[in-house]
Amino acid sequence: MTVSEIGEPGLLERVFPRLPESRATVVGPGDDAAVLAVGGGRVVATTDVLVEGRHFRQDWSSPRDVGRKAAAQNLADVAAMGGVGTALLIGLALPGDTELAWVEAFYDGVREECGPVGAGVVGGDLVRSEHGITIAVTALGSMDGREPVTRGGAKPGDVVAIAGRVGWSAAGLAVLSRGFRTPRALVDAHRFPSVPYAAGPVAAELGATAMTDVSDGLVADLRSIAVASGVSIEITSDVLEVTPQMRDAAAALGVDPVRWLLDGGEDHALIATFPGKIELPEPWLTLGRVVRGRGVYVNGQPSDDQGFDHFR
């Protein structure tokens, strides 16, 4: 049996039981990030890998774009736990003929993305690669006294809400895949996300019961909350915005733009569940509710979208 045959969820089921445990673990594998008890405080830790040709293409994205994306997808995982990113460690595998200008611009992009949250790069590794560029980023963050918000706390009666945009990256990928470079707003959204970092800690302070970021697709990531919490989630797609750029691009490509909203990943919006009586501030927008049962329902219909799988 191969990893492609069992897919990412099946692979993780095989891996998790083999992992040694840490006495410092507060939240372990399977959520957006780990949370460790260190020196009387709580440290958030998460890692992502970007592989050239799989997660980015140099003919589509500038090195600055790649740097921003590498930092953003890790800092988003910290925010999804209710934390604030503080530091990054970056491992960079480069072919020997990589231009120095590419490397410099990559780190310029990392610095630009770290700016809004006040994170810094505190170390990493540089090695030679024989097969394109590979980037491994570990992000560390602080809970600042807040309890971590996992995927497993949603309860019937909670409301479901979103902060940030969805569908933009998927629309940009569709445009790029057809050989176009406009609309620029959609293409840029695929090259690097716009993450509502501050909304994560705010959600934790408001008493969010569960939270994750939209990396694999809205429905797929809502399902991760539903499964972890043992509940069903019902949402209405009408409250999600199909922008004029999306509508025009969808018409030109002959696709339904709503699928980008529901199935598209890599926007790194935050989705969370809250006790029903809480008044949500901007940018949080109510999408639906948590009920008893299993699965995710969109406009009253069950959705079986499984989202992105690295091995399928």
C-alpha cells in the first residue's frame, strides 16, 4: 500500500500512534498547531513545507511572493489557535544555480509578512538541493495568557463565523492555470494570502469554542471542526461574497464561482464557532450554526467535499 492509496488522513492515522509524547504537550498533533507548556507559559508551534512545483511556481510567483506565502501560512496557524506569532525558523534548500537576488527577495517577502504581527526570523538552515527549491518554516507564538482554541470544542447552539476572504486564491489559481495574469487581485491572492491575524486572538478572548484556518477549503475545514467536535455544521453560502472580479473570471472560464468559495483553499481566512449569545465584532461574519449530528450542510444539502489532499 502506498501513501497515495490511503491519502493524507489515512497516512496521519498510521503516523500519530508512532509519535513519542512530550510532557509539555497541551495540544498535540492533529490541530492547526501544537501548544506546549513552557516555563509557566504557553508556546504555540507549527511547521509547513513548500515545494517548488507543488506549492509555488517561479513563473507565477516572484521570490517576494513566495516569502510572504511561506510566512503567512504558518503565522495563520498560530492565529487559528488564538495566539500571536513571535518567531520563525526557516529551512531553505536551494539548487546551486539559484540567483542571489532570488534569495534576497524571498527574505524580503518574509520580513514584509512578519511585520504586521511583530514576528522575527530567529534561525533556520541552508542546504543544497538537486531537485528545485524546498522551504520548511516553523512558526512559534504566544498565547499571552489565553487558552488555546482547538478544533474540538464546538457545541450545538453555537454560531459559525468567518473572518477574512475565501475563494480568492482558488480563483487566482484557475486564472493562472489557463495562462492569464488578470484579474490582478485574484492572481495576487493566490501568490500570497491576506490573513486576518488579529481576529484569532480576538476570537479566543470572546470565548470561541473551536477555530481553524481555511487552508484546504471552507467546507473541508469546517468538516475538520465538525469531526473533532462530534457535531454537525450548517452554513448558508449566500452570505459569502462573489466579487465582480470572481464573477467575470468565472464567466470567462465557464465555472461556478461558488465552488471557489466553498472548496478553494489557501486563503487562510479564520473560521470559528462561538456561543450563540455573543455579539461578534468586525471582521467576524456569521455563516451558520452548530447542531447535533454529523457532517457539513450547505444551504440545507449535505456536502461531501473532502478538500485538498497532498497525496491524491
